[in-house]
Amino acid sequence: MAAAHEKARCKTDGVIAGLVPAIPDRDGRDKPGHDQVGTATSFAPVTRNAVVALIDLANPTRFVALVERVLPWLVAATLMAFAFGLWGTYQAPDDYQQGATVKIMFIHVPNAWLSMFVWGMMSAAALGTLVWRHPLADVAAKCAAPLGAAFTFLALVTGSLWGRPMWGTYWVWDARLTSVLVLFIMYLAVIALWRTVDDPTRAGRAAAILTLVGAINLPIIKFSVEWWNTLHQPASVFRMGGPTIDRSLLVPLAVMAIAFTLLFVSLHLAAMRNEILRRRVRTLMLTQAERAA
Amino acid sequence: MDLGPHAGFIVGAYIMATAVVGALVVWVTADHAAQKRALTELERRGITRRSAESRPLKMKEPA
Amino acid sequence: MTALSALFVRDARIAIRIGGGAMMGVLFFLTVVTLVPFAIGPDLALLRRIGPAILWLGALLSSLLALDRLFANDHEDGSLDLILMARLPLELVVAAKALAHWVTTGLPLVVVSPILGLFLNLEPTALSATGLTLLIGTPALTFIGVIGAALATALRRGGLLLPVLVLPLTVPVLIFGVAATNAAVAGPVPFDTPFTILCALTLMSGVIGPFAAAATLRYGME
């Protein structure tokens, strides 16, 4: 029984071991230069330890421990960033055309960026699941989906509230708004897919495929304002000639973007930790049911 | 602070953002508490992971 | 807690848990409403005119989506047989299950419909009228759908039959639901006339549906 367990574990370990120079064990035998696999030791010890440390995170227990250590700092950084950002939005001058409603931009734009960025991150995680079989990739993808959906929702709602005074309508079916709405629906679809399949590994693979297919929406969103005649304004920050927004508005925008990104990272890491714990509970309950049988 | 004629929309947007962010934070925190509760309950009933019982985690070294 | 209320709570809990049944209906509703402007173009004036109809069609199709789950799960694990053998009146059992189904799948559609109405550029009168007619009309859709669900469960290959059976029966509800909404927005027909007929349809289906479904389950099981 123990031998079978050992064998099963070694099979998966073999996958990971085949990808990395070496994974240290709990005794901490990860001194630089201690070559456990015959790979090139031309890595400087620092980078090698960094790579090893990153791959080490694949171990869920260590990941949880790391999150517990790092999370308070991240939360503090997020709160500080929001404090600066909100002060910046308070200070920001009124736009000569839009007046004070430009302050909605400081929420709308970061959330719009994040909604696309999170799907991009989920696509990378999907590759991690399907191609490299990274143990935590599907956990990362599963936890990112509700957060991405929330950010997309906020982008849509704040955009709608901004559009009502500016364009006279809450909604219009132009290319940019429609493609973001489709992105929102896809987020909800991925979340629904996760909830439909019981086994996390199978669900992860299905969701990974759906995520990669849906990634085609990202360039459509980004370039929609250029390819089609839309009501939504064209790109004014990330464009070829540099930003066209005045610095007095650009700086608070950047700070709020950083704040929302830090918020996402904090929430994501915390959610990943919760998900790992949840899977542990599930495994234990399955073991208990097995033993009782 | 004078928010102009469209103050309602601006305030509404910020309230919406606070509500959504707040809901996310509450969800993550409550979920954490629930999982911890479940784990302590299982531990109390004596159901632990096999690696927590016995030897420390060890990776098999290739021959 | 009486047996019927226990059954109601059980069904409601299962519907919320498995596979996001409540969420699926809303998601499908949202998708359908999003698809329509792709098909007929983004003309906001046109969308405003046919908005109530789009919302009603979307709600109807979304209600249809989760209907087969009403009896299928119980049939698979044998609880349906137990329910049939129990001393509870089968009609009341069906009514309780249908009510639980409406609360978890139909009611979310009603709640979401004003937001989707905003996508279709509906004015506030239309938004509230659509919400109200959907609130009264979706139970009718569920009770009529129960008949089809029972038939689909009783007949082994009945699954594909369900929409074909249910949709023609729901046509009156659809007609009067949209008519009431349009009456509230434009007139000249007063809102009351189609609305009271809609209420009557719901009440009738609340009786006929469970009776027909119970009869099907009792005598029609293969």
C-alpha cells in the first residue's frame, strides 16, 4: 500500500522533476551547487535558487504558507495605494469637456484593463494546466474567474453610469461595449463550468480549453475602437504615439490602476489559498467516506 | 467638493465600486473562515492527511 | 415542518447547488438578449419597440432550459418512486416541486429582467411593466412546463419532446404577457385587460399543471 502510494507520487514527481533542475526536500538540502540531477550548474546560485523557489511553489502546502506570510503586506500595500489613488481622484481637475464626470474614469478604466488582464492571466494558467501540467495552474485559473467577472461587471456598470450623462444613453450596442459584455458572459460561463463538474482536475482541463478559446475576444476588445466606428472613445493611454491624456489626470489614473491591480493580486492569492484548503477538505472527506465503507 | 450637475452618477459609480470590492473581500474572508472551520472539525474527528502523520515530504531522486 | 414544505426546501437547495441551475437560467437569458442585437442590428429605437417581446421570449426559453431537471434527477436515483408510493397527494407534491423550481429558476429571471431591459433601451414604464408581467407570468410557464417535464420523465425517450410539448401551451401566456407590457407603455388598450387575463392564466395553470403532471407520473411511467 505504501509502496503503491510512493510509486504514484513518484510518477507525478517525475513530471515536475523532469522540468526543473532540482527540488529541495524538507531538510533544506538545497545548498547551491548540490546537484541532484545532471543539469548544467552554470546558473549562478542566486538565479538557480530563485528558479527553484518558484517551482517550489508548486507544492500546495508551501504555497499556502507563503501566502499567509505575504498577504498582510499585500493588503497593506493595497490600502495605501487606494488611499493615494482616492486622494488623487479628489485632487484631479475637471475635464474641460466632461466636467467632474471624468472622475468616473478613475474607476472605469482600471477595471476595464483588469478585466482583460485577468483573462490573459487565466489563459496563461490554462496553458500551464494543459501543456505543463503545473499543479497550481488550475487553482489559479479557478480563483481568477470570479474576480475577473467582478471587474468586468464594474467596468460595464461604471461605463454605463458615465455614458448616461455624456452620451445620453446607458447602453449602446457598439463594438467595444458589446465585446466587453461578451467577455462578461464568458467569465460567467467559465464559472458555471467550474461548478458543473465535481472533480477539480477534470473541471480544470475543460475550463482551460474554454479559456483559451475565449482569449480570441481580447484582441477584438482592444482593437474594436479602431476597427469599427464606435461611440466609445479610441485608445488614449496605450497607443503608438504615447498617451493623449493630460498628466494631471494620467497620474491619478495610474495610481488607481496600481491599486486595483494590487487588490486583484491580494484577493487572488487569498482565494487560491482558500481553494487549496477546500480541496484538502474534499480529499479528507472522500478518505473518510472510503474508510467508513 | 462640487461634482457638477451629474453628481449622482459619479457618486453612484463610486458606491457601486465600493460595494463590489467590499463583497469580494467579504467573500474571500468568509470562505477562509469556513475552510479553516471544516479542517479543524475534520482534525478533531481524527482524519488527517497521510503526509502529516508520517514521514516528511521527500522527492524521489532519479537513479 | 410538514412533508410538503420539507420537499420544497429540499428541491430549492438542490437547484441552487448542482451545476448552478439558477445561474444557468440567468446566464442563458443574458446570452439570448445579447444575441438579438447581433441579429437585428443595433438600432436602439427598434430595440426599444420590441424590447418587451425579446425579454419575454428570453425568459420563456430560459425557463424551458432547466425544466427537464425537475423530475429527471429524482427518477434516476429512485426518489421519484418513493414519492409516488408515499401517502402525500401527488398533485400537491408536483405543485411543491414546481414552486421550488420557480423560486430558484424563474424568480431570478424576473429580478434580472430590468437590467437586461436597460440593454434594450427600454424606458422605466416598460421596465416595470415587463418585470411585473414576468413576475405573474413565469409561474404559469413553470406550471405548464411541469406537464412536459412529467411526460419527458415518464417516456424513456421523451427528452427531446419537452420543448415541442411545452411551447405551444405557453403561447397564450406569451401573448398576454407582451400585450400587457405594450399596453402599459403605449396603449390604447388599458393595462388591466390583458393583465387580468394573464393572472387568470397563471391561476388556471397552477391547477391544471399539477393535476396533469400527477396523472402522467401515476399512469404513464414505463
